[in-house]
Amino acid sequence: MMLVWLIVILLAAGVVAWLGGRRSAAWARWVSLLAVLADLIWAVAFWLRHPAQAEILPQGHWLAQFNVAWVPQLGIRFHLAMDGLSLLMVVLTLFIGVMAVLCSWREIQTGVGFYHFNLMWILAGILGVFLAVDLFLFYFAWELMLVPMYFLIAIWGHERRVYAAIKFFIFTQLSGLLMLLAILALYFIHHRATGVYTFEYSALLGTPLSQRTALLLMLGFFVAFAVKLPMFPFHPWLPDAHTEAPTAGSLILAGLLLKTGAYGMIRFVIPLFPQAAHQFAPVAMTLAVVGILYGAVLAYGQRDFKRMVAYTSVSHLGFVLLGIFAWNTLALEGAVVGMIAHALSTGALFMLVGQLYERTHTRDLTRLGGLWSTAPVLSGVGMFFMLGSVGLPGLGDFVGEFLVLLGTYRLHPILTALATVGVLASTFYGVQMVQRAFHGPNVHQWKIADLKGRELLIMAPMIALLLWLGLYPLPVLKTFAPAWKGLERTTRSLTAAARR
Amino acid sequence: MNLLWLIPAFPIAGFLFLALAGTRLSRRAVSIVGAGSVGLSALVSLWIAGQFFVSPPAGYAYTQTIWNWLDVGSLHLPIAFYLDPLSLIMTLVVTCVGFLIHVYSAGYMSEDEDISRFFAYMNLFVASMVTLLLASNLVLLLLGWEGVGLCSYLLIGFWYRDPANGYAGRKAFIVTRVGDTSMLIGLFLLYRHLGTLDIQTLMARAAHQWPVGSPLAVAAGLLLLGGAVGKSAQLPLQTWLPDAMAGPTPTSALIHAATMVTAGVYLIARMHVIYQLAPSAQFTVGVVGAATLTLAGFSALTQPDIKRALAYSTVSQIGYMFLALGVGAWSAAIFHFMTHAFFKALLFLGAGMIIESLHHEQNMFKMGGLRKELPVVFWTFLIAGCALAGVPLVTAGFYSKGLIVWQAEASSAGRWGFWLVAVFGVFLTSAYTFRIIFLTFFGEAKSHVHKRPGLAMTVPCIVLAVLSLVGGFVKTPEFLGNIHLFTDFLHHALPPVAVAHARAMSELASEGWVTLALIVGFAVAYFCYIERPEFTASLTRSALGNALHRFWKSDWGMDWLYDRLLVWPVMWFARVDAGDAVDSIYTGIARLCEWFYQGVRRTETGQIRWYAAAIAFGTLIFVAVVLFL
């Protein structure tokens, strides 16, 4: 029951913020903040109470669930459920959500009510994606987060916002359609085999499929998630969307929307089609490595600060994809830590760019420079998150990337070695960014205010969490471990059954 | 012994305090916190060392687990410190020399507006360095390893307003990370085949599972060597160190001479079992060392900048350590690390005082005659220089380098060629060392001394000078007292060198040749820079001399080569593809749609006859299709 409240609170807060926001902008901000905070507190309390003992099994043992019939005639149920993986993602979503509200506090001055409505509904959609175990409901939530995101970019974005918003919409919508087709096909095939119409995840697991069909359906899901992730060569929507979105939009895109792609791969692509995924793994992993290197080199070539950070996402999510398709304990744990760490370090970099933009009204790295002498705290924070991004040990990204590579090496030493070169390549853009923005002479005579108050309040927890994840990631690893064991057991038994 | 965790904890606390509150403190308070934290750390390590000598723990090793870091499947990585004679000696040197350099910095940086940032970085460096040394597993070692690399990058570019410093810092960070990439792959390989990353377990399992000459051991050894040559500035990744001299001079002394650059030596010594199992990898280590020590020696001879000359000297001396590792003379390498830390730190500190007293002049050809103006600097620098060259009997460098040279041949893994290169290296060392001393302290004064160093700067130098003299008496050759305190202690952690008695030359003979090479080097330097400087000038003006001079001075053209082979292609691609070629596929599709739309739109003319004709034509085709198909 609590799971549904998590979502309802956000949906309701969105409506209240919109209605009240016409009269008072502060009202919209506070309502949103309190709603997300309440959700976050609940989720963290839940996490502390359940250091994750339960495992997900085909029969469905979940940490918590909510399951009622929705459209019984079609076998559609409103089924939300949570295991260790979804729990981590929910906590991350709500944390980033709080940050998103806080970092819009000053930046958004027009249409504040409608803005917060969209923000709340995106978050609700993302929660739905992470919690739904009915494929119809999942698709519904998948679309739910899309539309408000479109508005967020198209209305409150920068110069080329409409172009970016439409591009974002077309990419995700087209790939989402492929997923819808795959879901429906799976639904009918399952009916033909069992005589039951259902969208239930645990029921659809292990639907007997011919090799060819399995590969096709798997690709339907895969493309939808690969576009979101984003995987090379499906990434071009991302630099535009990230760059043109308002700060909170970039934060949510990088921190959460990309993670829904990775989550979908872990939850659906591989468990539903283990053999097809196994067959396809070399291709996916090769594309992941290409993305790691390509994203890093392109990030190095960018002049626009935001665009640069956007390309680093292509590189970092490549590691996540690599880990997922390696499908072993080390790599998957690494992928999950990597997802969280990327949300923190890249999210923080986007907020930092936002704060810089508020002060200098430029994102052109070649027009910045020498900011350390005028804003040392801001520059130091930028340096810190750059170090996270380049995989410095002791910070979260390193743990993720290291575990992924360690887990991948036993399968593909050569691919792993190339991906390791990607860690090196991240240094190129990292140190160049610091040099162009913060070091060097202050040629343009910038005199800007340093971080203080609310801005420090946003940055401090991001720094603390990235350090925590780098130095003591055990709670995260331990929370995901049982969920992973369940997923692994499912795929193993399904593969074995298919062999027989 | 259970105070071990305090050794890294003090400098970390110092770093955090200075990073968070440093700008609000007075300069004096910043210096006290900065140097004090390292001082406390040094005291703790002295205390622990005392305990270790008096009552050594079982098996001469002590492990302290702080907390559980990573625990995934079969991978268990605690944050744990491992103390044995090897890590103890290196930690002692790092904290004590580090403390002296911090005290010196309090004087050297006292006028700098960013002094708190400086000490914060320096403290973070010491913390990372001792973490590297004390780490019980390779991933924690990597944490320290990358941490020192980061501090090196930050401190080289410390004066960030000058883009050249930033460039040097970035170069250092990236080049060392090239090595780290190889090291990371080595870690993956070790974990894949041995199932652990705990160093001691790894060594035991490797010795148990891999036969001598096993290809896996060779691969692991070479991959780790990649990391070591990056950090220790050996061929082929030595190019970053000379540029690293852009940082403040105490940084050059601490990081780029005494401690961090020897991390590669430590890594190989720590992982010595792998190299014993992989003779070809170990031989490669020796070849790298031998090649580096000669090439860098030539480069050192041609540098006009005092710091760059010293930097090449560092590269060359670490080459000696690699050579020692390559012939299995593990203790000799660590011995030379220790004495080198004393005298090379001192040389840099001396250079710093000279540079500061001459308005930041670094060109030795504009110095001269400083002997009388800066007597303390002269005498300490002279002592350090003699130790570097290895002046017999009285200096520490004589004992450590002599040991390496002898064992380059006498060890069972030794070779004549190695010995010959090592003796030639002594000649080069002596020549470039006395070149530096003659150019700066002798001859006519060419610049005016405007400032003399204070006590905070001279006292650490005097302490280091004493250490450079007496530091070698812990291990002397057989014919000179035969003290082997140092090596005996280390042999609890590192195997003793296997001397091939049947063919080995005597230690006395080897030392004799070394002394001869030293005297020849001195004579050449004296002739070229005191007796006949005009001859040297004419030599560098001749066609061949000039070409060679330029070639050596530019580090054998390696920067030039790397720029063309590696740097430029990446930069070119990043620039050409900044607009993302993949995107043009999608914009291409979008164009196609638009073009199609434009084409179809033309048919919508609004004219009845046009529509009627279209309908008639369409019907005609339709009927034709029905009739004829």
C-alpha cells in the first residue's frame, strides 16, 4: 500500500502546486519540496528497516508490493513491487528529486506552478517505472515520465529548447513503440501457450519462445532501453536534451531517466530473454565499449560546458551497459554502484554548470577561465566532481567502474582492456574542463559570487554521498545482493529449462 | 603498533581542516597545522618503528583492518594496513623527510597568498603516499597511488594562473595514468587467475600455482611494470617528470624526487614474487632501468635549468633502483631509495633557496659564484651533490649505489652489460652533478643575491645533509666494516640477493671501478666548466655537438614523437568530430522526411483541373492494373 502512496503523493503535490502556483510561486516550491522530502524520508526509513533480506523469485517474494486488478478483462493489474534494486533506485529518485526542487528555487521564475507540476509528475513516472511489475503498467509509467519532460525542456529550456525537446520526444517515443510491440507480442504468445492473458512480469518470465522470436522481442525491449541509456549509436538526442534543458531537467535526465534504461535492461531484457540476451551480449558489450571511448573523446572536443558533461554520460553509461551484459555478480554490483555514482557526480556537475550560468550567462568553456581566484569554493567543488567523473579511487564512480571491469575481464579481456583505456580517456576531458573553467588566467576578468547558503546546502550532501559510496559502498552492495541473486537464479533456471 | 592508522589519519585531518577552514587562518597557523600534522605522523611512525625493532610482531608483519570496504561475491577488500620491514622503512622515510620539507615550505611559501591550499595539497599527498605504502591489498594501494598522482597534478599546477604550469600538471596526470591503465589491467589479470587482491595471499598463491616462467606471471609482471614506469618516470613514460618542475620547489623535492616517483620501485619490490616467477619480466625491469639511467644521464648533462637538470638526475637515479630490482637486488634498491630521498630532497631544497635568492632565476648559466654569498646553501648542496655522485667512504650515496653496481654483475640474475652501464652511469652522474655545482657556486657571480634563506629553510637542509652523510652506514661493503643492519632487517620482507660466487667479481674491484668512473666524471666537469669553459661553448656550437646537445636536451625527442603518434590524432579527432558524425545520420533521416514532404506538398495546388487530371490518371492506372494483371 505504501508504494502506491509514494506515487500518489507526488501526483497530488503536482496538482496542488499547479493550482496554488498561480497565486504564489513559493507555495508551489514548498509543496513540491515537502512532498518529495516526505517520500524520501519514508523510503530511507524503509531501507533502514529492511537491510534487504528478501529475494525476488518467479513466484514473487518482494520487500513490499501493491497488487490490485486494473483492467481484469485484459489481464492488466496495477501491480507495484519492490526488491533491493528498485529500493535503491527509489531512494536515488527521491534524493535527486529533492535536489531538483532545490536547484530550481531561483532559476525558475516563470510558470512556477506548472513547472513543479511537471517536475512532480516526472518523478512519479520514474517511480512507476522502477516499481511496476505489470508490463502494461510499466509501459504506462514509461510514457508518463516522457510527456512532462518534454514540457520541461520545451518551455523552460535554453535557446534551442524546442528542437531539443522534439528530438528527445521522437527518439524515446519511437523506441518506446518498439517496446510496446514487443510487450504485446509477448502477451499474445504467452496466451497462446498457456491460455491466460496477463501482463504480469513473473508470469511472463519463461514464456516459451523460438530462438528467432526471442531475439526479435529482446531487441524490441533492448532498443527502447538502449536509447534511454543512451548507447552508442542511439545517443545523439542526449547532448541536445541535456544542453537545452533547465538545470533540474538535466539533473533528472542524467541522474534518473538514463537509469531507467539501465534498470530496464537488468529487470526485463535479460530475465525475460536470457538466451537471446546471451547471444546478443558480445554486440551489446562492443557497442558499450565504443560508447565509452567515443563519449570520452567527444566530451574532450566540446566547448559548451553542458554539452561536455552530457557526452561524459555516454561514456559512463557505457560502463553500466558493459557490466549488465557481463551478467555476473561483480559486474552487476558494479553497474548498480556506477548508476548511483553517475547520478551524483554528473548530476552535481550539471547543477554546478547551472550555478555558473546564473553568474556568468555563458556555458562556453573558452570564455571562462581563472575562476578559482574569484570563486574558490565553487571551483573546488567542480574539481571534486571532476575527480569523481574521472574515476578517482575513493569516490563512487571508481567503485562502479572497477567492479564492472573486474567482472567483465573474465569474459572478454580485450574489451575490458579497451574499456580501461576509457578510464584514461576520462582524464582528458576532466583535466581540460578544470583548466578551461577554473585554472588559467582570468582573461575575461570574471568577478562572481562564490557558492553560499542554499547552493552549499545542495552540494554538501552530493559530496558526502559520493565519498560514502566510494569509501563504504557496502550498504548499497548488500541491498542489491539478494535482488541480484534472485535475478541470477531466474535466468539460470530459465536457461537450463530452455536447454532441456 | 595499533596506532598505525594514525600515520595516514593525521595528514588527512590536516588536509580536511585546511581545505575547510584554511582561508580563515593566519599564515602562521596554516604552517603550524600543515607541518604539525605531518610531524605528528612522523612521530607516530618513529614510535612504531621503535616498537618494531624492540619487539617485532610474529613473522615480522602486522596487519590492522580499519573497515570493510568492498565485499562482493568472492571479492573481499578491507581498508587494512600491512606493516612489515619494507613498508616500515619507506613510511619512515616518507613521513620524516616529508616533515622536514613541510618545515622548509613554511619558510619558502610564507609569502604566497594561497599557502593554505598549498599545505592542504601537501598533507593530502603525505596521507595518500603512506596509504600507498601501508596498503594490504592492491586496490587500496591503487587508491593511494591515484591519490599521489592527483596531488602531484594539483601541485605542479599550483600556480594555476600561468597556463604553462597547468599544461605540465595535466601532462603529468595523463602520462602517469597511461601507466595506471596497464596496472589496472594487471590487477584484473591477477584477480582472474589467483582469485584475490590481497597482496600477501596473492604472493602465496602465485608461488603455489604458477611455475617459474609461467606466461601469466610474465604478463602480470609486465602489466604492473607499466604502472611502475609511469609513476616512476622511467622509459618510455619518463617525459612528464622534467616538466613537473613547474610546481613549487618543495613539491619537486617531496613528490618529484624523494617519495612519489619511487612508488614504482615500491610496487615492484612489494610484488617481487611475481617477478621471481617471471625472469623475462624481471629482466625487462633491469633493461628499463639501465636504459633510463643512461639516457636521462645524458639529458641531465645538457639542461641549463637547475631544476630540470636535477629532474633528469632523479629519473636516472630511479633507473639505478630499477636496475637493482631487475637483478633481484631488492634490498639494494630500497637502500638507494632511502639515501636518494635524503640527498635528492636536499638538492632540490638547495636549488629552491638559490632560485628564491636570485629573483626566481633558474638558468644555471646566469648564476655562478654563490659559494661565498650563500655558504650554508653551498655546503649542504655540496654534501648532497657528493652523495649523489657517490664520493667514496664519507657519503651515503657511495654505499647504496656501490651496492647496486656490484650486484648488477654479482647477482645470479646479474649481467656484465648491466654492470658496465651502471659504471658508465656513475661517470655521467659525477659529470652532471659537478657541472651543476661548478656552474652555480663557482666562477664569477652573474646575478645579485637579494634575499637569504631563514632558519625554517636552512635547518631542515642541515638535518638532511647529516643524513646524506651518515645514512649509508647501515650497510657497508665487506671490506669496509661489513655492516648489514639494513639488509638484515629488510630480509624479513624481501629475499636476499643470490650472489653467483663462482663468476662474481669482488666487491672491492667493483667499488674501485666506480671510484675511477667518479673521478673521471669529476675531471671532465672540472675541465669543461672551470678550466676551459670556452672549449665547452665551442663544442656545443659545432654542427655535430649542437645536434647532439639539442637531441639530448629535448629528452631524445620523445615528446616530439608522442605528440605526433598519440596526442595529435586524438585531438584531431575530437576537433573534427565535435559535432558528432553519428548525429548527422539522424539529421539526414529528418532531412529526407522533410524533402519527401515538400515533394508531396507540391501536388496540393488547389486547382480543380489538376485534381481532376490526377483522379483520371489514377483511375486509368488502376483499371490498367486490374485488366492486365
